[in-house]
Amino acid sequence: MATLRAAGLPIEASSGAGYRLLWPTQLLDRERIVAAIADDDSPAAAAPVELHWELDSTQDELARRLGELPDLAVVLAEQQTLGRGRRGRGWHSPPGMGIALSCLKRFGGSPAALSGLSIAMGVSVVQALASLGVPDLCIKWPNDVVARGGKLAGVLIEISGEYDGPCIARVGVGVNVRLPAAVAASLDQPATDLASLCGGEPPDRNRLAARLIGHLRRGLLDFERTGLKPFAEAFAPLDALADARLAVHGVQDIREGVGRGIDERGALRVQTERGVFALLSGEVSVRRR
């Protein structure tokens, strides 16, 4: 019990009845996930899907095995001991309380050609969640999925390769299915979960994992073929920073401005008194004022 509590599971002692979880907990099942991917007629449905009880991080597991895993291979973990998000932030999800996965994709071009991939993957995650009836979804540039003022899901993209290509992208996704109060209190920003958004009954976790995998794979293949443009069009109505006053951190001469969408590279356009500036995601952190 102490180990599970330390991992973040909300376990209560019940007088005369042992211990109990505050909510029903559904564990991931690889066979059910693979079957659901096939049912969705997702692209590259035959690409491997691995499920681990515990990893340091799904991103690092892909990095260790770049030489053996094929394109669109996916690794899931029930829990991560060193999960992380953008700009080195931690990502903590207790066993059974979220989804943590990473997907691998090789590209023939240079890393610079993937500057809009963050937008594309954020849109793909929203589309997967919306297909399961999750309401009120937006994207906080470049790819944080937010709803009702709290962060629901995050995307981490790590790219390796030669300056002029080819390169390899590892796309990590974390989604809060149920967020225990103690975990929420430890975060440095407001957060939400699927249970809160869906009236206390989040989607089936295995079906959710399958939808995420299918949409990520489809998004990666579409991005390879068409680039950012169709994703930018889908991003516009989801843009949580559009016309909002913003505080900008990480760029020496820009402190605040108003969000004006994204450009053809996926850079955030910020209007200031000195004009409109385009900010790339690796440079800055942006918050609504």
C-alpha cells in the first residue's frame, strides 16, 4: 500500500474492509488496444505497440531502441518514474490514472522542416479526444491541450538527426484521465482531467489509447505528405491564445503582447507596440495575462 500511495494512487483505509481506491481503476490491456486500433481502420495498424508497467519515460525507451523499432511503433507505460514535458518540466501520472505513450517517426528531411510538427500533433490529440465526446477542448500554443482553464494533455516532441536530414521524431503524449487532488496540488499550473470533463465517467482507457495512437499515426503520415497547412487550418478555431493578452518569457526584448495566431511555420504571432513578432516554441514560454 505504501508503494502504491507513493506512486500517487489515492488509496483509503476502510475500517474493517481493508483498503480501497477512490475510483474504479482500469488497467491498460495491449490486446484490447491493438484490436481497437484495427477496428478504427487506423493507418499502419500493424506497427508494433508495446505496453510496460513501468518505465523511466516512454520517450527515453524509444531513444534507446531507435535501431530496432520501425516507423510508427508505439510504447505505452502505466507509470513513468522520470516522465517529462516541454522545457524539462516533469509529467506525473499515477498508475491507471492517465495515458503516457510515445510514437516514433522517421522523416527524410531536416529537423528544421519539422517546425510545425508540434501544432500538427496537438491537433491530432484534440481530434482523438473529441472523437470520444470530450467537450470544450482548446490548444494552448504550441500543443498543450486545455479545457475549462486547466491543462488536460501535453505533447513532447524530441528530434534527432543530421542538420540536412534525415531525422527521427519521438512524439510523447500524456493525458490526465483522473487527476488525484494531491497530484493536482503539486503542479505549477491549473490542470483538469477527463473524469471532470465527462461528468465523472472518463472514456474507456484502452479505447482512449487506441484513438490516440490512431490519430497520432494518421497525423504523422499526413504531416509528412502535406506539411503544416491543413493542421494550421484546424488549429485556428482551437487556439486558446487568439486575441488574448500574453506574458512572454524567454525572449529578451518581448515581455507582453496579444496573440495573433500562427504563421506558416507554426510560430506564434505576438502583436506588440513595435509590431508583430513570430516566436518559435523552443524559445519561449507563454501565459495568458
